[in-house]
Amino acid sequence: MRGQRVFVAGHRGMVGGAIVRRLQALGYGDIVVRSHAELDLTRQADVERFFAGQGIEAVFLAAAKVGGIHANHSYPADFILQNLQIQCNVIGAAHQAGVQRLLFLGSSCIYPRLAPQPMTEAALLTGPLEPTNEPYAIAKIAGIKLCESFNRQFGRDYRSVMPTNLYGPGDNFHPENSHVIPALMRRFHQAVQNDEPEVVVWGSGTPLREFLHVDDMAAASVFVHELAPAAYQAHTEPMLSHINVGTGVDCSIAELARTMAQVTGYRGRVVFDATKPDGAPRKLMEVSRLADMGWRAQWSLADGLADTYRWYREHPQAHRAV
């Protein structure tokens, strides 16, 4: 399998880049990547032409339009349209080109807003989604069902993994469009640099969230990809084939902010703006399915944040993210 010609879609993103590093570390020597300028995954004809001429044998579909609460609220049409286009084009073209193995990366937002905690794979489609990111979630659900449908109709081996909230080197630190960890890291770093007396954190601080270092996500993705079909099928079902990836441990946003202050060396006040949206009250993944397969996360949150902050300080361009 490690001699396969593997296409990693979205290699310039945080997750795709981590998957490429993991594949290289494991000895995969024929990894195919394309930048957005070289291949626009929203253009069906271009994607089909690419697959037809590359001899791709396996795919990691990590390409996606992603963002935090502000971005999802501001650009809902972009989030549902572009993600549907990417997924349909890549999965459809992979099938047409005879690619048998594909791994689709989704998101924990596929689960209902008030799903029982921790969220099991069986919670999918059992209730209303979180309104702040419903368009993105619907696109990701469609990706799961697209993979399942190709498996049922054509006997493909298209698998799906659903990560919890991801963070790590290569994250998006945009001041408005980033997720909670890079947004807080940027804010606390600037507060330290400017000797600010307080840092304002969106929301009440009470929501509970689970966070997974991107290197753990990459390791889990390759682990699931490499599982023999019998081992994968023994822990999944044809209509419930996705697998949760997380740590199985959560913390409040207030706890996260305190840890971030410690990591960045900030000593001022931390203030919570309860007029801003909280999102879902809790999002914790039930990860026993993946644990039974033989994989568990390795990074603690404190160590992961410290690793990410080292990267952030060493890459000034991340501070200027736009």
C-alpha cells in the first residue's frame, strides 16, 4: 500500500499538510499534490482531466472551505456550494478513474446541535443541526453519504473520518475568519506584545469543546486508510461507515482561555463577552470505535498549544493572515 500513487487534495491546508508529512514519515514515496492555482477542485472538467491522466491509486480528500463562527455566518452560500463542488468533483472523478480507496475528511459539526454527549456515530441525522454552521455541516453530511453510496452501488472502499475541533501548525490565524484556538492565540499574543490590560473572549466561556492536534488527526487518517477492508468493515456499517476522531476529553472555553494565557505568558485580565454567540453548548466525540480499531490520540492540549505557539512565533506570516 505504501507504494501506491496517492493524491492528497488540500495539501496546503493545515490538515492536508499534516497528512503529507505523515505519509512521508511512513515511507510513502509517490505523493501527488496540486495547488489551487494548478487545479481548482470546484471545476468538474479540470478535476476529471487531472484524474484521467495521473494514475492515482488512493485519495485523501482534505480540501475544503473552512472557517469559524463569523465566517460561517457571513458566507453560508460559499460554504455549502464550494464544499459540495469539491466533494462531488473529487469523489466522482476518482470513481471514474478507477480509484478504489479514498478517505474523506468531515467534521464533528455533522451531528445535531443537542446530540447526546459524547456524540456517537449513530447520532448522525437524528436532530437539527447547529444553525451557525448548518450549510457547512450539510455539505459534509453529503460527502459521507456520497462515499457510502459509491461503496454500495459500485463496491468502492471510500471511507470517512469525522475529526473534532482541530488546531496546530499551519492553522488559519485570520482575525475574523479563524477557529477558536488560532483566534485566541492571535489575540493573546497581541495582548502580550502590546501590554494590554485585558483580553476579550467571545461568548460566555461555558461551552465545552474538544480539541485535537493536527498531527494526531493526520496519524489517525493514515491509520484508518491503511486498515484492511475486513478490519474496517468489522467496526462500521454500510449506512453508518464514518468514524469519529478525537481525544474523548473536553474543556470549557474559559479553561481554554486560561491555558492559552499560560502558554503565551499573558498576565492580564480575561473578560468574556456574553453578547457574542456561543454556538453549541457541548461537542464531545465518542471515540471508542476508533480505539477498538487500535488508535488513540497522543497530544495533550497543553503540549499541543505550546507546540502551535512555537510554530506561530516562528512564522511571522501567520500573524499577517488575511
